[in-house]
Amino acid sequence: MEKDLNLSKEEKKIILLICGDAKVGKKTIVKNWLKNRKFTQIDKGNYYVFQFTYEIEKISIDFEIRILNSEEIDTDLKINSNFFKNCLGAFVIVNIEDESSFSNGEKWKEKIDLMCCLPNKFPLPIFLIINKCDKINFNEIEQNFQKENSIEQYSLENQFFNRFYVQNGENLIKNKEKKEKINETIQPFVDMINVIFSFKDIKEKFIKSENENDVNLADKKKKNCILF
């Protein structure tokens, strides 16, 4: 645990990736997650960074969400390595109206699997987000990927950890024969954190070590006190 206490600020940051074609709604989804929350947006040239804090178990933890456009997927590996470095989870965004975005989604999934794994060597959790679902009716099939069981098959074949249907970045759920909005816009983000923290060693890195830092600081203060 001593090693955890000496982690740099960068190492104690939870980094998540957002991947997908241009105009599938990557930034819209992230900005919906960050509604009413202070964040910093940084342009890194070939990708964007959103930095913010999020409270987990009464501890404020630093987060970083990186967004890379599809045109950079096949660029030099050395350039891309900075984008993938130290990430703990990823989201692949596709557009229900654009079948090609599903094909590229497979490429993104393969790329992430190739470049990343968790610190404990487990595969990185990768969620599929299907955007612009207000444009289709699951009961009126017009294209292959507008059929719900086709999306389910796609998700299983590509081994996505979970999937979400969204409309302009706002979550949707299919209930019987109609879709209803989920009140919690950030559900994909929350579910991702829950998956990451299901690994005890990873959770301790961000939670337990922080608590031990507080205890050690209190001990140091006591040692510096002069007792009469």
C-alpha cells in the first residue's frame, strides 16, 4: 500500500476514452454527463480532454475523459499511444442511422483491446452507446442495425461489456413496445465506475489509499505536537 500512497496526481486520475466516427455525438454525450458540473476542456491536437472531479464514497476523485475522432484511428501508433495511456474504461459511440459507424465501431473495439488493459491485466471494460435512437422505431425495421436483436448480436459478437440506447446524448430505455427516458443522464458513466471499482485492487488505489493518506497526515500532526 505504501506504493499507492506515493502515486503521482496523474496516476491517481481515472481516465476514460470516448471513441467513434465524427458526428455520432461524442461531445454531446460527454457534455450531458457534465451538466451543472465544473470542467476544463483542453485541445490536445488530435484529441480533446475533459477534466473534472466526481465524488465517490465522499472522496473527490479526478477524472479525465479523452475524445478522439475516427480519422486519427490509423495514424502513427506513437501519436495514438498518448491517447490510450493509463485509461481504465472506454465507450464506443455509434449512430443508429449510419451502418458504417457500426463497422468502424468494431475497429475501435479492436484498437482499444490491442492498446489497453487494466493494471491487473484484465481486459478494459468497453461500453457500446447507440446514439440518435429517437430517429427509429424498433417495430418498423428499415435497416439491419435498426433491429434490436441485430444490435444485441453485434454487441455480443464484439464483446462489449454493456450497451446503452441514447437520444442526443440522453439515455433511452425500451420498455415493452415503447422507449422511455431514463432520469439519470449519466447512467453509462456511473455504470462504468461501478465496473472499474468492482476490482478491489483498483478501488483501493483511489479510495482506500486516499483514506490512509488522511490518517497518515493526522498521525504526522500528532507527532509534531509537544505534549506537556
